[in-house]
Amino acid sequence: MPRSMQEATFLILTALASGSQHGYGIMADVAQISGGRVRLRAGTLYSALDRLRVDGLVRVAGEEVVDGRLRRYYRLTPEGSEQLAAEAERLEANATAAFRRLGLGSGLAGGSTP
């Protein structure tokens, strides 16, 4: 059984789940997905992307030069999609168990209050 993902990794893969993006787009998407709670710095993002490439979870989807700077696009691999789905299922199962024990049924969106 694979170990759980770090939150930043989960959010990066989630950002790429809807299609290829360049680094700035990934950083903006991660901030949006997390409600502004997670803001990746460029160094953190590119280190994570390099690791994810080595692990076979993302690949470079293309490059272009914009305003004299190289813009590299990244895309999820099939294995990256599988691992993201597995992690989402794990998190959902854990959240469901927590909500159940708190007496919140299927979660806060279910209308129950503590």
C-alpha cells in the first residue's frame, strides 16, 4: 500500500488533473483549490515537479518562450491519475470516519450541526 501524499503533492496533482499547465498556473490553481491556505513558492513547486517526474506521476507536455522566458507545461501521467484517485479515496474514507464519529453523518455539507 503506498504511503499517504504530502498535501502539496496532492494539490499539485489535483491542479494538473484538468489538463496541462505551466508553473505559475499550477501555483495559482493550488492557491484557489486550497482556498488560499496553501501558497507554493517557485522553488518548492519546481522541486516537487522534478520529484514527480522522476516518480513517473507527471511529464513535461511542452515548452514555449514567452517574453524571453521559457514556459514549461506539465501533465499528469496515467500513473499520476491513478495515485491521485487512490489518495482522494483514502482522504474521503478518513473524513467520512471522522464525520461519523463527530455525529455529523456524511459531513458538514449534509446539513447536520454539532
